[in-house]
Amino acid sequence: MKPLKNVTLEMSLKPFKSMEPAYVEQICRKLFRQWDGLLRHTSRVSVLLWTSDGSEILDYRGRLEDEVEWAKYIGGANPRTDWNRETDPRGVGLHTRPYLYMEEPPVLTYRLLGNIVKTIKRVGAEYTGQPIRVGATFDPGPEFAKSSFKYERHEEICMGNTMGNKSFVCCYSVLHADSEVYAGFPEGIPEGTPFGTFFGRQCRAFARDLEFDYVWLSNGFGFGTETWGTTGALFDGAAFNGSRMGETTERILEFWRLFRLECPELPVETRGTNLSAGIDLATDGVPLKDIYEGGFQLLSPPNSPWAALDGDFGLELTGYMSRMAELPADARGDFLYRFYVHDPWWMNSPWLDRYEGQPHDIYLPLSISRINGEGEAAHPSHLSLLTVDNSLGDMPDQCPNEIIPHLLKAYERLPDAPAPLVWVYPFREYHGIGQEGGMNIRRPFFEDWFIRGAINQGLPLSSVVSTDHFAATLERKPGLYAGSIPVSPVPLAGSRWEEALCGWIESGGQAILYGSVREASPRLLFLLNLSLAEPLEGELDFRLHLKADEPVCGSWPEQICHRAVLCDGGIDTILLDAHDPFTWLAAEAGSPEQGGSRTAALVRRLPAWGSGGVAWVRGTVASSFRKGSHLLVPDDPARYFPAEALMRHVLAELGTAISFRGLAPNARRPVVMAHRSNGALFFSCYVPDTTAELSLRYPWGAPLLMGWETRLEQGSSLYRLPRAWHGECRVFIKQEKSAVLACKEICSTSYEMKRRFQVSGLIDAELLILPETGYGHRTELLLNSSHPFQVGDALDWELTETPWGTAIAVHRATGVLTVSTPFS
């Protein structure tokens, strides 16, 4: 595998159940021994210490003998809401009160904390042969340790209500006067001191004195006020207030400037919010583009860990891709992937319980790539593990023993080319809200939520490229996306983005566009065969003219609920030419009684485009806002059709059909990612309901997955999959006769061949085989051969060039095909 640049082992201080130097060293040795199988693949190792909640930085007075209030609790250390007496009548729940993790936790001082840092660095250097970085953490919330600074002396800085009233510190808050002694303010805090100034000066002193090498900003700190929720400074759940955008973004940027003025050199890594770049911008005014371009020396935020809690992998992956479409200039192309092993605070260990020991949150995020300005499929060079210890301070060997092999396999199979579906993300354009010719504030909110829903409905969107990089790489490398379908919001009129997309379609490429065309150019409206009409919203009749998933019981509802405030306005489109023979009306919304019928989705292919084609989906976020819920709440699919599924359904009309059988309408759909690596197509999947059947068909035929049996039905292969699944596909098949088909690895038993696999069940089959990169003309095919695999029946085959590289086309094969790859 390609070496990582950094692996971070995150840990609380709970494993240090004694502060005796020999015991501290013993724990440090165990730490590096447990993860040695992973650490040998990185050029740098970091340890991130969850000492407290960051109040150890705020409270630091420059006196090493002072005691530290540390994170020695299970449950919320500073409850900010009354408990629910109906669900917890005894008041014993972890959100109701905290518990000490052991009977007599050790006393911690700053000096002892500094000794732990020194021991980690010394022992780690002995184990790895390289210097070890140690990071400090700051969390804005009330969870991890008791904080008199946040919730007694300076409650004014808690402007966010994420976990109850005044529960989260806001980065652009302002401090009241305080006469206490602090390392950076020995005379006390003057009235009106910006939190960024205070925090930066304290960080610098704390890191210098205790030898910390960097700081981690947790739970969205530095990115707005409501970093877990749908609402924020600009959106209250009912309406957007774009007039506050300039003021709010400037306040966030001012925090970063003031922090860096006081703490100019300490590297910063950030957790980011639970949402996406577009949603954060529209609801909380988060100017991610300006932060990236501000020279603040930080990495982009990684994938959120919240999918482990709520199973919303669509939001995790949407947020992750949106924040990596562009990267901070000083990050040099580096970005981070983070995996949730243990939770040291809330008595759960996600690998063992929430994930059920299944690796879907490894393979799904690591199937994603960003296409950079050079046209390369870039992957995360930094890996972080939250955390290596559990809530009781134990470090069970089971977790690294089970997790490391999956991480190594995922990194061995990282994407090396654009995925079959590439998300074209308007990172720069979204941040032009409020400028002349810029977008309205509702667009990024709707479009990111819509893609979240589409991924949760099974859309395999596995690469992201910014609009700027898409246009530039398409111009420099015209064949780069030849094997891909760009998936893009409706482009801005007259933009380079629009020119690139229209030119792509008109020259024979395929694309899926989504979103309102209210501000689209005449050129794009004509290309899509659309015109505008009066908008419709609310509860609307819905007619799908595409094949939907086959429900095991019941039927799909024939209504949608289109909430204009969440969906960038109403549905206002009709066909420009209703008799155009090259336009297929894919879905309609509305009725005469509801104000007329509107076009909700279409597919169009003009003869002049050759093999080109375009699908367009207006898009409805099939969710509602409910006060008290952090996220939008999905509609009941037994009442309203899950409109985001339209993206997957129109994809089938462009040649790639992914459908699910055996599920009721209200069952959650599998999340599917598909990426390219070393010539193969790799699938990664999370299956929330394992009674589901997955049906697959690509333009070259039905995928045969390595290690699985299948039957073909209407040209598609069918699979029943476990909760988490990751598999390789090198064979696509077209076959009329029914049979059990299998693609299996077999022993090489050869001095010449490094790998062999067999495809069985063939009856007059047409196959397309994807060899390993560079092995097209050296791959050996034998039909109906047996050990030692030297001779076989006559076989009709040829090398053929595909958008994914050189492949092998096999014609009219019957029996068992052996495919062998030589050593060189």
C-alpha cells in the first residue's frame, strides 16, 4: 500500500489509572504495540490526548503544580437540560448525570500531564524510530469534563444550544471581564476580549509549557454556532435570513485571524460540523472557502463520526466530499479520514456495538476520491482513530486486531481514477452568495440535503471534483471522465462550469443534472427541453414513469411533499416541446386540481450528441424540519415517495441500473459506493436491512463479484449481502440462459502466475474482463481447463479499448473460464 503521511492515535487519559511513571510507561508501550501493524505504514505518528474538554487550556495559569479537572467521567459532565422523567424516571441515564469511571481516579496536575506527553514521545520514538507528535484538544460542548470556565465564570461565550440552553462555545463570542490569573492574561481578562484572542494566547502558552505539538478543534468549533444542527445564525427552520450573511461570515473569519495573531505557528486540525459545506454556509454563514484561503495552517475537516450513531451515511459522505472538493492551500493536498473505534465518554465502543464489528464505515469513506487540479484521484493521506481506549479506560486487543486488516485492505484498494459517478461540486460558486450574479442562499442548503438523500437511497456517488477543477481538467485531459457520468447541480448561466457541462454532453458524454432551472441560461433550458411555469409546492400528486424498486409488500405512494423553503422554491418546470421524440418524461408532479402538472425529471438524447445524453431531476428533499431535532427528519415513505431515489432511477436510463428488491417501502435502502482501482471496479456497501437483494447492471453487462454466486434476471446480477460488504469486480457478463454464475479466486499453483480466478456457469456468454492495470495483453485465458492450467478449449476473445482502459472481450463462452495474471 502507498504509505500514509500520518496516523493519529486518539486517547483519553483514562488508561492512566495510576500516575506512577512506570505505569504511565507501561500504557504507552501497550499503545504503540497494539497498533504497530498499522504504524509501520506511515511516515509520521501522532497521539491526540483527550485530557479534558479544552478547559485545561482555558484555565491554564502557567503553574505546573495546579490540578487539572480532567475527563474522568462516563456520561455528560455538565448536563444542560432537564432529563426526560418518562424515559428515565430514576434519573440514572448518562445524559442525566455523570459517573466517575473508577472509584478513585488519580489526581492530575499540569506537571503530570507534561510528563505523560514526554513519555509518549520517548516510548513512541523507541517503537517507531521517528519523532512523535502529541496534540491537545478543545471541545466547545459540555460533555467530557466539568468546566467552571464555560458554565460558571463565562457562560456568555456559550451561544450555541446544541446540547441544551447555552451549551456550546461559539468561536466569535466575546468575554466579560475576569480578575483571575491566566497564563496569557496574568492581570485577568479585560471586558470585551474576543474569545479568539484569549484562546489563541492560552493555546500558545499551554502548548509551549507542556510540549504539545498541535491542537485539535472538536465538534465544529471554529465553524459557526450550531455545528450539529440544521438551524443557525441564518436559518431558523422556517426562513433564511441572507441579509446577515456578510456580518456572520466576517465574525467567523475574525476568530481565525485573532487566533492566529496570538498563536501563529501551532498547527491546527479540525473536526468540522456534522453537516456539509453548503448547508453550513446557508444556515450558519460558515465561509469555508475563505477559511481555506486564509493561510490559517489547518487540514480540512474529516468525515463526521455521527453515522455510527444514526446510520446517516448519506450525510457523512456528502459532508466529507463537500469539504474536500477544494482544500486549504497550505494543506499541500493532504486531507484526513477518521474512524470511530471507541467512545471514551458515553459507554459505547462503536466497532464492537454500533458497527457490530462490521467495516462499512471504513470501506465507504475510503472508496471516495477527490479529483484534484492535475486530474488525479487523490485519497486521504492522514488517518485518525477515535479512540484507542474505551469508557472504562481499557484498551482491548480485539479492536486493533480486527480493524487493522480492513484499514490496510481499504488503503491497498484506494481509488486511482475517477469513479463511474463524479459529483461536480460548486464550492466557489456557493460561496458567492450575496454577490452580483451569485446564487441565492437556499440553493446550497437544498442541493446538499438532496444529495444526502440520494446517497441514502443508493446512488453510488464516489468521486468529487470542484467546478473549477472539472472545467480545467476536462480541457487539459479530454478523456479523463470518459468512463464517468458527472453529477452536477444546474450550472450558473454563462459560467465556465456551464460551458464545460454543455460541451461534455453535446460531444457525446452523459451527465445527470439536478436542482431548479429558475436561473438557468436559455442555452441550458433548450438543451433540457424545459420552460418555466408557475411554481407548485406542498402535497402533490406524483407519477413515476421509470421502473422503481420492487417492494416486498404494499406499493409506492403516489404523492410527494415539496416544501419550498427546504427545496429552493417550488416545482416550476414544463416541457418546452412536449412532442420532442428525444425527450423522455421520467416523472411528473401536480394535477389540474393542484395547479397543473409539472415536469419533475426527464432524460434526453439528441442524435447530434452521438452517445451523449442528459438526465435532469428537479429534486425534492423528502424531509421536514422539526424543532428539537438536529437534522431534517425523513418523510414517511409509506405516505410520500422518497423523491431522492429519482437520481438512482434516472441513472438506470443512462445504462447503470442499481435496484433493491425484497424491501418494504419504509425500509432503509443500502448505501452503495463504487470506485475504480488497479483496473477493477470495487463496490462498498452498507446494508441496514439484510433481507434486501441488490440488483446490478452496467453498460457492459451484469457485474460478477469476486467470491459470490449469482443468477441473472433481465440482464442484472442479484446478490443478498451482509451488513457491511466490500468486493471486487473484474468481469461483466451478458447471457440469455439461466444458470448459477460464480467468480472465484483459485490457487495459482504456478511459478509464472501470481493470481488466478475462475468464472463458472457460462452458457454462450459474452464477457468483458478488466485486467489489472498494465496486464491487458499478458493476461491468460483458458476455457474448460484443469490443473496445471496449460491447455483449454478454443476461445474467441480480443483486446478492446474501453473508457476504463484495455479490457478483454470474450465471445460465446460456455463452461468455466480461468483468468490468470502473470508475475510480470
